[in-house]
Amino acid sequence: MAFRALLAQREFRWLWIGQIFSQLGDRLTQMILIAVVGTRFPGSTVALAGVMTWTIVPAFVVSPLAGAAVDRWDRRRMMATSDVIRSVCVLALPMAALRPSMAPTHLLIVLLFAIACFFIPARLALMPALVPPRALVAANSLMTTSGMIGATTSMLLGGLLVEQVGVPASCAIAAAAYLASAGCVLAIRHRAPPAAAPALHPAALWREIVEGFRYCWRQAPARFVLNVLFLLMAASGAIFVVATVMVQQALGSVTRDLGVFSVTLGAGLFLGTVGYGRFGARWDRRRLILGCVLVCGICLGTFTWGVGVQRSWLAGWLVTACLGVAVAPIGAAINTMIHELVHGRLQGRVFSAMGIVMNAAMLLGLWVAGLAAERITPAQTLVIVSGLLVAAGAAGIVMRARRSSWRARLMV
């Protein structure tokens, strides 16, 4: 089904428009938090790591419970309620940021991101009830593509807004975006009944999580995926904290240049996703992933030199686009490996284990890199992260080639 035909369907159109408003609220909130930290603790990677920690912690506690709740409650009401609560939290951020202690701000951040754990799976679960089965592939493609474009555009808009109008006005705009998202969700007339699911006991939930980790540890493909995800998410946490401070110090803006770089990164992600979809099926996925990890390390080192040392906007734009192209195939290849190699009954548990590993790795990267950057410099810290990515990618490629050579000799 063509995208135009999908958007002609009233229920799906409201869900699609609501996603755009919700993403605007999310990205603007992210820029607001960066601005709050950059204003109160200029140049502090540890302070930024502390704030980002409270955005990740809810995923450990709330996400498994939210997934169970989505199967039992009305998804439309859950999304609208989540948006309204988030709008109230965002409106309270300026007052909390004025307090001498950061505790009120941290509390609001925890609530914001805990509520987001309910909104996202509810939206994903609602969509199959709004479009026919034959249109699901097109609907998912449209939501993913427009979501990618919307997220990067919202980052740019958010970076410019926070820089120009300040935190209080930006919070009002973010709250309005969440309320607009709630309005779009409530405009959906279709009320899909929640799936009939048995009550989930904590012991059963814990057993499923342990089973997912046990499977990943015993199966080589799943173990490879977990190792790659741990490396990349730890690097992502380090890059987010340290590169944010480096860009602020080198280019002299709190959020504006971060927003611009997010657009070029998003353009690269889009090109990389399209390229992988067009040509990637014929390539060995493990070698592709390892090669992309190596290229990501090279791009990070080049970005550090271009922005942190040369203070060049052009270098930042070009390198972030290349980084997006290199990162995009990794996620697509990993998801394909899991779908192909993991039994359908276990995929949910494996993805749950992956989520826990990713969040834990990001927390580790946030704090290790944040503390390191306080002792050396942000640029030197990023060079170390770049070197680790290059070394891991190169070592993996060499080991993969040696195993292939060894198997070929055995066959002879």
C-alpha cells in the first residue's frame, strides 16, 4: 500500500501526526536538559553524565512492567495519559532548575522517562489495529522513515529554540507539543481492546529475563550480538557526554551546533539505512558489523580532530554524516541476525536481554568517560574511545578471517 493511501486513512493519519508532535517534545526536552546542565555546570562532563543517568535508570525498572501493562490496558488512553503527564513535568522543569539542589530536576527527569516507557510500546502495539495486515510493512516503513527525519529536524529546531528563547519558553513549547500529541491520539476513534493476557507475576518476569540471558550466553550468534551492542552503547554513552561538552567549548554554543550536527547525523543514518536495505542482504553480516565498528572509530577520531582541535563546523557536518552512514547498517544487521537465528518463542526474551545490556553499557560509558574527561580533556577522551572502536573492529575482522581460513583447510 502506498504511503499516500496510508495517510488517507483517518486513524493512522492521526497516529502519524501524533508521533511527530511527540518527537518534537522529546527532542526539545533533551536539548532543555543539556542547556540546564551547560548553564549550571559549564564544561562538566560528570554533571551531564549524572543527568543522563536519570534518563536511563527508568528503563531498567519500568520497561518490563510497561510491556506487560500494554497487553492489559487501553493503549489509546495510555498514550494520551502519558503525554499529559509529560507536559506537566516539562512545565515544572524551569522551577526545579532554579532550586539550589538538582534533586527536584532529577526527580522530574525520572518521571518523564518512566512515562515514556509506557508511551512507546503502546504506540507500537496500537498500530496493527489501525491498518490492515497487508499494509503493516508500508506503515512501519513510513513511521520509521518519518520518525528518523522528524527526530533530526526536531533536534535542530530544539537546539535553535533553546539557544534563542531560553529554557522556560522552550519548556512551554515542549509541553504544548506533548498536549498536541495527546489530542491527536484522542482523535483516533478506533478503540482496540487490550490483548487478553494473563496476570504477570514478578517471579515469572524474572525467569523470562534470566532465560533470555542464558540463551544469549550459550549461542554464539547471540553472544556476538551482545558483545557488539555492549561495545557500541558504552561508546555511545561516552560520546554523548564528552562530545557534547567538547562541541560547547570548541564552537561556543550550548545547543545550536548540537542540533545542526544531529541533522547531518540523521541524514547519514537515512542514507545508510537505504543503502543497507538495497545492497546489504548479500554481505556477511558479522563482517559488515565489524567493518562498520572500525569505520565508526575512524569517524569519531576525525570528528575529534576537526571540531575539537580545528574548530571547524564543516568538518563536523561531513564527519557526522559519514558516522551516520556507518552506524545505520549495524542496527539493521543485528535485528536481522536475531530474527533469523533465534527461535520466535525466545525473541522477546532475547530482545529484553539486549535492552538491559544496552542500558547498562550506556551507563558505564557515561560515567567512565565523564570521569576521564574531568582528569584529561574531552578531546583526549574521545581519541581513546575512537582507538578502542578501531581496535575492536580490526581485531574482530582478523579473527573472523582466520576462522574462515581454518574452516576452509578442514574442508580440504
